[in-house]
Amino acid sequence: MAFSSYYPQLVSQRRELHQWPEPGWTEFTTTYYLAKKLKEWGYDVLLGTKVVNPDAVLGRSEKDVEAGLQAARDHHVPEEFLKATEGYTGAVGIFDSGRPGPTLAMRFDIDCIPVQETTDAAHIPTKEGFRSKHDGYMHACGHDCHMSIGLTVAKFIVDHKDELCGRIKIVFQPAEEGVRGANAVAESGVLDDVDYFVGSHIGMVAKYGEVVIDPWGFLCTTKFDVTYTGKPAHAGIEPNAGRNALAAACSATLQLLGIPRHGSGMTRVNVGMLNAGKGRNVIPPNATMVMEVRGETAEINDYMAEQAMAIIKGNAVSYGVDYDVRKMGAACDMKNDPDMIDALREVAKGIPEIKTITEKANFGGSEDASLLARRVKDHGGKVAFFVNGADREAGHHQFNFDVNEEALDTGFKMFAGMVKKICGRK
């Protein structure tokens, strides 16, 4: 099964997707773009509640969803398609060879970052005319690259269908940022028949020409939105009549940052946003905290979450305010199966552009592909996640993030190689 050059497809798709970034749970235009191509190539495409379990959705705003739907209409996405989504983004393309064999799933995330892309003329997307056209949003984490790789692998599969067996699922997952989307995709059951699962991320800890086949350091995490509700009062005449929600939130923030770290592994805690108050001379009756905890293992992450909940509740009691906590995202740790590591190594050795095969490297963050991997493992399957190296213009999530597009080709060849390895006819 020879690789022909899919490079032009990789680049053109990536550049098209880069121009129209959409944040998590609002990726309707993106989902249409992906589903349309999959259907053109003969895939059975699953949408809506066939892909997403509404009862397991995290961090989804109905207001943002409505804005995403309207944006899709403005982009001439057919109303019939939008109805078929049932208000949920993401898609799964299914290829069935018609021959007995394993079921392979490959996951590609589709959302963007709330970052305004630079207008610097030296920035390649600006220079080449494919900079983001959605103000305040940008594909600053490489998900445009991931999607293009996934689509190109889907085309490769169809082009080589006579050489394959079993079934292959191309999973385009919404809302990875904030680790909000995978939980609902996992709980939909769409992966419950999967024997092998493969995921990847571009860039991160590896440079172009390098692939990390057994990354470690996937931090478990839980994301919370915390709301304190107090009572307003005149700050000069009768401050004693108020209940200061801002004071409760500030006190909680300082205490959260002081949670004792766990002796058994890495921990993280962050309060990323705090919004509060109504006016200069009004006791603040409301405060909202956007926060997260992380841990090297599920046990450590649970410890951090329990400590956080105690602090949040304690400050509500201390300041006489009510509180509400909403879980907005989650991810767990992830470990590759040994024989899947061997398969990645063998595939990488056959790709001339890959000069360095790194066995171990610290991923150093959270990835909700971990929840999909755990679901597959729980049903007896095997999993692998690799890092596809790329040269970066800047760090992930920065306004001038970009990668060398040759890295799309190495990522594509890694996935296509795994397709051949797992589903190739013997």
C-alpha cells in the first residue's frame, strides 16, 4: 500500500479551516465542512446525539450555541444539516470494508481558542492570506492541522479500500479546549465496539522530524465554575446589611492557591477568571470564579478537587453567602498499551521525514482524548497517543502560533501507517 502525495490536500484543508475558527460546542460550520467531505467520499456520517450524549455534556452554553448556529446560517450551512445536528457539534465518519477485521478509531479535535490572531506581516497565515476571519478567535493550538490530517486519512482509506479489512471510525470531537467534549462523546457509546484507538497532538514537546511514541504526564483535571451570591447594600450608609460575595471569592482564591501539594505526584490549581460586583459604592452581591485543579493521577486530582470544594464551601459560610459549583470539564491520565507503542515505532521507522523517534517525553498538560481512551480500554480495546513534532512560530495558545505545514504530512503518514498496520489485509 504505497503513499502517494496528499500534501496539497493537507495544506488546502488546513488553510480553509484556519480561517473560520469556532469555539467549543459552536463548531457548526466546521462540522458541516467535515461531514460534507466524509459523505462525498462514501462514509456513513453520525451526527447529533448519535455522537454526543446530552446528559454527559460539560461546559456548554445555550447562548453560545445559538450564536454558533446563526453564524453557520450566515455561512450558508443548510438548515436541514443544522437540524440533523440536534444542536450538538462533532461528527463520526464510519468506513466499513465489508471484510472481517478489527475496529479502529482515530480522534481529531475541532475547536479553537479565544485569541485574537496577530496581524504581523511576518506571520505566515497573515502573509499567505489565511488568517482568522473570526475576530477574537483563532486556531492557536493546531486543531486545524488535526482536522486536515483526519480528513486526509479518511481520503487515504477510501483510496485504498480494497487493501483494508474491518471498520474504521474517524472521530471529529468538539470542545477539547477546557476538556469539555470527550466526556459526552465517550458516554454516547460510539466507541464501545472499538478494538484500537489512536490519537495525537501536533507540536507540543517535539520539533519537526521527531515523533514521541509514548508520552507521559497527562494530568487528570477537573474544571469548575463557582458562583457566590450575597446581598447588596450601600457601602457607606449600611455596609453591615450586605453580604460580600467578592470578599468570599477573593479569600477563596488565595486559599485555593495555597492548597498543600500532594507528595505522590504533580498537582496544579488555578483561578483563571474572577468577575464580581455591581458598582463602586455597592457591597458586591455576586462573584464568579472560573477555576481548575489538576493531578498526576485520578487519586491526586480527586484530592485537589476535594480540598477546593472544602475551601469554596468554607468561605461561603464565613461570609454568609450562597454558593453554586458547576463542573465544566474533565480529563484523566492516559497510558499507551505496549504493543501499540511497538506499532507506532515500526510505522515511524518507515517514514523518511522522521529523523528522531523519542520513546518518552513529558506531555505536561491535560487532554480529553484520555476519556475516549479510557472508554475504549474499559471495553477491552487498546490505545495509543503520540506527539507529532512541528516547528512552531510561538507557543500554543499564543496570538502568533503557527506550525510548519510539512508537519501535517508526517502526522498524516503516522495515522495512515497505523491504518495499514491495524486494518491492512494480511
